Amino acid sequence: MNIKKKTGFTLLETLVTLALFTFVMGSLYTIFLVGNKSWQTFSTNVVLQHEARQGLIVMTKEFRRAQNVLITKEEGGVQINFLRYPMGLVTYRWNSVGEDANKIIRTNNANVRVIAHNISSFSLDFLGNAIVIDLTASQSLPSGETSQFKLKEKVALRTKVYEDKQ
């Protein structure tokens, strides 16, 4: 009797291998998705924090050299006007509604520049001869969560501050 030996894989071996391969690929895909979500969250936080800090640095430098400072607070917004040699009148404004909502905008003569985006709250108060800047930057993440970052700075001025509450 001549029995030929057949070489190859049985159906059971093939199914076990396929199940292991599916499990490993599913695990790798899950790791990739979690890593991608983490990267998007981290990237959004870094950009948000960088922009808020840059805006605060710009304002702090200008406020220190400001003269004839006037802070105006309105419903849903705040504005600060001051003179700065040799530029003339400089204005920073923030509103919670409207076309320019959640942006800090700097105006000087005909130049208008957005200093920071995604600013969900912004306040200016004076304490003696200093201005206290308090801002919160926030942005929605693709996952539906909200990333939020708060900054507070006290800026000593060389001149007197006037506050106009309306």
C-alpha cells in the first residue's frame, strides 16, 4: 500500500492563524487610533497655549510703555486705549459676540492686527498703577472635548490708569 504524504496546512491551522492575525491587526489599529487622538489633542493644546502666550507677551510689552491708559468695559467685551510714542493711539479690544468674537484685536492708526484667536474670556482690571490681564483660551477638539488654557499677568505701568465702566 502506497500512501502519499500530503504537505500543507489543515483548515484548523489556517483558521487559528487567521484569528491570531486578525487579533494582532486589530490591536495595532487600536494603538494607532489612540496615538492619533493623543497627537491631535497635544497639537491643539500646544498651538492654543503658544498663541495665548504670544498675545499676552505682545500686550505686556506695550502696556508697560503705555501713557494715558483708558480701560472700557462693556457687556460681552473689553477695550483698552492708550498712547505709545511714537505710534500714537493704540487700541486692544475683545468681544464675546459678533464678527470678531473671541479674538484680541490690536488697532493702531490704519493697522489692524489679530493678536490672538480662540480667547473665550478676557478681562483687564487695574490694581494701583498696574493692569491685571486675565485671559482664557479654549478650542474644541475633534473628539468633541474642549481644550482650555488660562493665563494671568500683572503689568506695572509707568503712568496712571483710568477705568470707564459702562
